[in-house]
Amino acid sequence: MAERTYRIHIAAELSGVRVELIRAWERRYGVLVPERTPAGYRVYTDRDVALLKRLKALTDEGVAISEAAKLLPQLMAELDTVPEPPVREERAGGAGGAQPTSWRAAVMAAAEAYDQPRVSRILDQVLSALPPLRAFEDVLVPVQREVGERWHAGTLSVAQEHLVTQVVRERLVSLLHGAPEGGRKHAVLACFPEEEHELGLLGAALRLRYAGVRVTLLGQRVPAEGLGETVARARPDVVGLSAVTNRGATVFEDVLRRLREALPKELPVWVGGPAAQAHADVCERLGVRLFMHEDDWTRLSG
């Protein structure tokens, strides 16, 4: 069986070491040499996570990381002798040992029965059993994706889609309330002026905060002048925009141009969502970076 691996923001959450510290320790002291996915993203094993925990324990005790790094051969030998158990999907008893696929299926069954309280109970089990980012990536994102696909296919009604989406949004907001505040790097996140779908933006905010980025979240239907005023006062390092509803290339270009013109020319601007991906040529022409992969958000912290 292939060894379980985690992307950097998950390894950070599991180990308690911030993303920016993991990268700094790798760069300066060579504490880890993570593998890379075909797309170029770092992935970490359970052993890597265990090593990060040991290093964090040492630094918490006052040992400088430069000195802790000298103990790497000893620490790795200890891990090889008495390996830490793999990270569990769930805490024992958290939800009867259910796997994420079972949770997702249960949510869809509850949606089909128009049983919103049951959707709430299932997602509460997920949040109590999994770390926040794992709950988001393994359950909330796939559930919302499947709900959207089934609504488009006509196998879920608008009401069924709404009753799940509302609960997912509530749980996402609760995860954001408990997320780290972030560091010195600052991002402003906003939806297009007529955009009401904000779940993707909430997810981006969650990932960025766990990646060590301070986030100002403006949410739905943000006009160009409001975005410009916020940026002028907050002076972020980057702006992230979400465009889900595709109203055609002309409308998309007009809106994106107005948003871009409301911001300083030198400020990096990213845009994501199905509408943005449908008009990649417009993004390139206007000098806006197109968000294609979920990990693009965490790369902003590097």
C-alpha cells in the first residue's frame, strides 16, 4: 500500500508548525526533503509530520532550530526505532469509525430526504472528528461539489441544494472563526460585484489563514469602488477575487477591468472560480493571475 502523504498546509496543521516555518526550516537547515507531486506541490509523510513534531517540541523548550537541526540523525533514528502511529482519519468514537466517503454519502441521503437537521448532525460529527482543513478538504468541498453537479444534472432540486449549501456555509464560517489570525502577509478576498456564491472564497480564506496569511474577507457582491477603498486603507500584499457565475466573456472582461482599474497597478491580483477559468485569455490580457489549483492559495504565503 502506498504511504499516506499530506500537502504542506495539512502537515502544518497536524504538526503544529506553521507553513512558513516549515519552508524556512527546509531552506535554511535542510530538516526535510519532501517529495513533489507532478504539479510541483510538496507532500509529507507521517514520518515527516512526526519529525516536525519533535523539532517543534525542542524549539518550544527553548532550543534554537539551528541546534535542533544538528540532532536530526538522532531524531530520525528514534523515529525508525519507535515509529509514531500514522495520523488517523478520525478520533476513536468520533463518528462510529465512518470514513469521509460514508459521511458524504450520508449527507447526500439526508439531502434527498429534505432532512436539514440530519445534514447538520453529520457535518458536526465531521468537524468533531477531523482537523479543520481535513474536514474542509475531505468532506465539505466534495459534498458541495457533488451537490452542484447533481443540481445541474436535475437529480437534486433547488431546495435540496440550498438546504445543504446553507449548512456547509455555516460550518465553513465556524471553521474560519477558529482559524489562526495569520502573520504579516495580508490578503483581501472579495467576490465579483454581482457574485452571490461565496463558498469558494470562504475556503480560500480558510486555507490562507492556516498558511499564515492575514485575511480581510469582504464576501459577496463587492463593488469596484468598495474594493478599491478597502485596499487603499488596508494596503494588502495581494487581492483574491471569486467569479463563479458565467455571464459571458464581454461581461466578465468589463467587470474584471473595472476591478483591476480600482486597484494599484503593482498589486498582485488573483481571480478564481468557474467563470474565471472559462475566460483565462481575459485574465492573461488584463494581467490578472488565474487561480487554477486549490494549492495556489497556500503558495501565496511563500
